[in-house]
Amino acid sequence: MTALIELLTSANAERYRTTVTTTVDRLADRISDVDRPTTDTAADELRARVAAVDLDAEPLGTDRALAELDDLFVREAVWFHDPAYLAHLNCPVALPAVAAESVLAAVNTSVDTWDQSRIGTDIERHVVAWLAGRIGFAGGDGVFTSGGSQSNLQALLLAREAATAAAAATAATASTAPVLTVFATAESHFSVRKSARLLGLPDDAVVDVPTDRAGRMRPAALAEAIAAARTAGRTPMAVVATAGTTDRGVIDPLEPIADVCDLEDVWLHVDAAYGCGLLVSPTRRHLLDGIERARSVTADLHKSFFQPVSSSALVVRDPADLRRTAWYADYLNPEDAAEPNQVDKSLQTTRRFDALKLWATLRATGAEAVGRAFDAVIDLAVATHAIVDEHPDLVLVAPTQLSTVLFRWQPAGVTDADADALVAPIRAALLAEGRVLIAKTVIDGRPCNKLTLLNPETTPAQMRASLDHVAATAARVRAATSAPEGATR
């Protein structure tokens, strides 16, 4: 008999209850048994397991398929809540947000138009207005996006439209389009350059503004770069300041950068994907002073607000800026529609109701609890810097204002060249083992290992144990790679 797809309808609500309950019970058992961030199963074996599944084979049925999913995927998952997960900007997630995720998945709301979401539109708009208020945008507006890359892309699209319109207004008889320029730093997120390419800007459209020794944009250098661009006949389109660089975790000086942008009449976008948690920090909100002077801000709530992926937002100071890229379709969102259609503001059409997760979190624990949690990971980074500094085999590479830690394994007698060569093998050995996960990057032309701390429940003692394990692993890797050919390892 041909299997029928099981749809979630009124007729099988009880089947939904038992299916999801069984799945959640199984998942809760997995979570309760987590004692390391991932397994040591070899990558080749994982790929072989996936390749062995014939998606055109006889169907298993819902119960067996979900049991297989647990064995195939969940058993081998990466667990961001484990204290030894130290690699990337992935956070453990707030429980009310996880519960809200199950609600939005089952209801399957799309918040592109009012008639598909109704009160969901009002909830998203209320959350965005709250977020705009925290930034300091009185009467600001915005929209939820899939992540910081999309938020940055949309911000630069709006900036391009504004700059093009301004150029057309001041040079109505010009025969050529303006050569648009974006000002960022080498520390800015890669999505800035990728967005420029997607927007059809020339390869040299993004100008790297020099930074200070900590990796922060120098406002005086920004002013010089804008002046040089104008002298070369180019049109400044936007300045991208970063509130929480991915590697160094530092914040560009927003107030003096805003001074330059105001003087030069250039769009200021603040990429606060990482540092947006400071908006609700009880102790460190001042680090974002000046953000309210931006024209647009990226906030990645699935980083420092402890929300499940995906949850990001683009917020603008002037709601009119969002209308620069509005597009209307008679069948969906006609221009004369009385309903508040969110697709008027978004690059996406069908879009998840991600705002519901933050709504649930704010109603359950309040904003200050989120801010205290973000403060906790910054405090943990401070303690970890001290641990690295005191460790006989580790060298601290750079300070931070947020929660990254940059270091190398370099005991006395290990040359810079040898330490650099070991950065990637150390990470690879740890990943293969699965007990402690770290990342790698390049700072000032040299490779180093990197931790990104986003678990507020991790303790300094656990960090010390993880770093001791990293150092021991590094010593083994060096011994193995330096052993004579053919020697026993």
C-alpha cells in the first residue's frame, strides 16, 4: 500500500502530541547524557552513513524515520551548550525560545503579509519597536532576517539606494552613474564585501580604513579615506562600523565615527551582530554609546540574545529608509493595501515568525536576564585571558572587549614558525577527538587559535581544564609531527 503523508491537522492532533512527545523525550535523554561537545566518529564514516541512505527506498513511516533521525543526526550533533564548546559564535539557547520554536513550526506562520499572520505581524512589529528603542531609535523600524549576513546586505542595499538618489538629485545632468564606495576595516565581517559584490559594486568598492593596535577603526583615518575617495571622483555610500568584531571582539569607536559620518553626510551602518547583547547589559551598555546615531543596525539575536537560529534583525532609525526597496505585487501586497504587510520591508517573501522566540524570552525572563547572561560570558573571557596569561605553554595574542580569546600554544623553545604551523593541526586533532572544540584565525598576518565564549554557565575552572587539555593535545601533535620518519608514534 502506498504510504500517505501525515499532515498536522485537526483530525490528527493527538497523533501530533504523541509523535512530538516521543521525539522530545528521546532528545531530552540525549541532552541529559551530553558530556562533550561532539563525538569522535571519523568524518569519512559520517559521510558514508549519510550516503548509504536511499531517499527513494521504501518509506519507514513517521515513528521509525524519527528514530533513525535520532541515531543518524542527534547522536552525532554538535552541542553548543557543553562547556567545552569554545569554537564559534554559537550560543546555548533560552528554554522559552525553544518552546516558542515548536509553536511557530507547528502553526507555520509566514509573516510576509497580514492575512497570513494577523497578530503575528503585530507581535513582530512590537518586538522590533522594542529593539529600536533599546538602540535609541525613537520611532525606528526594522524587520527580522535570517542572519547578520542578510541584515548587512539589506542595510547596504538601502544605503546604495539613498546614495544613488542623492547623487541623482545633485547632478541631474550627469551622464554616468556615481562610483559608490563603502568604508569598513579589515576586521569587518566578510559579508560586507560579499554584499558589495551582490549589489553589483566594483571589486574595489570596499575601502579598508586603518585600525588602531586593538583592531578598531581610526576615525581620523576614516575622514582621510572619505576625503581621498571624493578627490578621486568617487561617491561615499556607507561606513560600516563594527560593534563586536568576529575575531578580536572589539568595538569601533562609534561616537567619533558618527561625527565623521554626520560631517560628511554618509550613511552609518553599525554591524552589532555580535555585540548587540550589550543593548540589555546592566553594566556595559556604555560600550555602545553612539549607536543611536547610526542609520541602520544589525542585531544577531541568535548570538548574544541566546535565541535559536535563525533570529536576526535589521533596524533603521528612519522608517522611510525601509521603503527605498519596497516592491509591490497585486496578488500579494498591492501598494494601496490597507493591511500592514511585512514583505514591504523585507528581502524575503515567505518568512519564519522568528520574533515569537524573542517575545517568549522577554516575557519569561525579562531583558535584564539576557543582559546579565551576556555580561557573564564577557566576565568569563576576562578570567580566561588571565588563565592563558598564566599558563606556561600558552601565549595570549590580543585583548578583547567581548568574549573571544586569541592564543597560541608556544612553550619556551618553540619558535614562532613552529607555533604557527601547529595552529591548524591542533584544531584538527581536537575536532577529531570531540572533547574540546576550538577555532583558528589569522591576526596581524599570523595564525592563532581562537575561543568564542557564549555559555554563561561555563566556569573559569572548566575553562582551565579545557585549556590544559588543549595544551596537552598540542604537545602530542608536536611530538607526532616532529618524530623521525618511520619511528613509532
